Amino acid sequence: MLQLVSRRSGTVDTPATLSPVDEADLVARCRAGERAAHDELYARFRRQVAANLYRVIGDAGEIDDLVQDVFVIAFRGLDNFRGDARLSTWLYRICVNVALGKIRSRSRRPPAIAVGDVEDLAASAPAFGGERPETPDRALQRAQDHARVYRALDQLPPKKRIVLYLHEIEGLDLKDIAYLVDSNPVTVRTRLFYARREFYKLIAADGSGSGSFPAVTGDDEADADGGAA
């Protein structure tokens, strides 16, 4: 089910890459307070940051504000950027934390699917393997499946949702996820195990036509290495 919203070949936003030397130079100029360097960093990574936030949250409604939050944190924290990871990876870590904060701060419901949205989906869908463009009926089904996945994700405790998203949708391994969520692979593995179980329980309830999800057990803040959260 999670594969319905996974990143497919040809749909991944690729940032404008910089060589390590150019990246270090850009960071140094930003640290020196050069306005043009700040503008360049924002222009290079804004679209990637927005795409990352949208995929985690599943709602474009507040993306512009969240993008600004990410870059405010980034510019303030550049003095702490040691270059151990690529700049894009470091920004992705900030995206994950900003998204996690937003998920914690509100209880969201997926927006209704409008006819116009379905027509846009059908018109923009790529034709894979020489197939004809997607029909409006298929686009509607895809949108409904997408909404169903995010309805289930919305019911998970935030930390479980994040690791499930990063592993199953982004395809990241446990070590990379541990870096992004500032944890360790053992804790991430435990969260992922329980997140999968709870997610598919929610999907099964949604598919049963009951109209409601079962309560999810487990305290997201009880986060010992061997715990359920």
C-alpha cells in the first residue's frame, strides 16, 4: 500500500548539485553574511525543500510557511554545519524536524478530492511503457489511494510516521534515517516494526468500510531503544 506514494523513477526532484569545493565556498560566504550567497542557497534548494516537506506531510496548504521555517533554521545554524554530510542532506534533516513539529502541532484531515483536481491528475500523469495517458477514473482512484495512505499515516504517532515514511516511501536505510531523526539504528528499527504493524492495521480498518480507524496504542514519547515508540 505504501508503494502507492513511493518515489518513482523520473519523479524525484534532483537538486542543483554543487561540488564539495563550491558547496564549502557557498557555506563560507553565507556565514560571512553575504546576501547574494543567501539568495543563491535559497534559490538552489527551495524547490527540493518544498518537495521534501510536501511528501512528508501530504498537504500543500502550509508548505510556503514551512519552507521559510526551514531556511530560517538553516541560516541560523550554518555555523554548526561541519560538512560531514552534503548540504542537501543537512537541509533534509531540517525538513524532517520541521515536518515532525508540524505533524505534532495539529490533527489534520485530508482535503476532499475535487473534480478539477482529478482532471489535473489525469492530464499530468506520465504514460509509462508506452501506455496511454491516465484516464480520469484511474486518476480518481490514484488520488483516493493516496488520501487513504495519508489518512493512515496521520493516525500514527509522529515519530513512527516519520520513520515509516523515510523507509517505505523514501527508501532510506536505517543508518540514514537515524541521522535524519537524530536517533540510533536500533531505535529506528524498533519504531519501524511497530509503525508498519499499526499502519496496516489502520489500512485494513479503512478498507473494511467501517468509516473509522481503530485507536493506535503506544506512547510516541516513550522512546526507549526496546520500546514500542
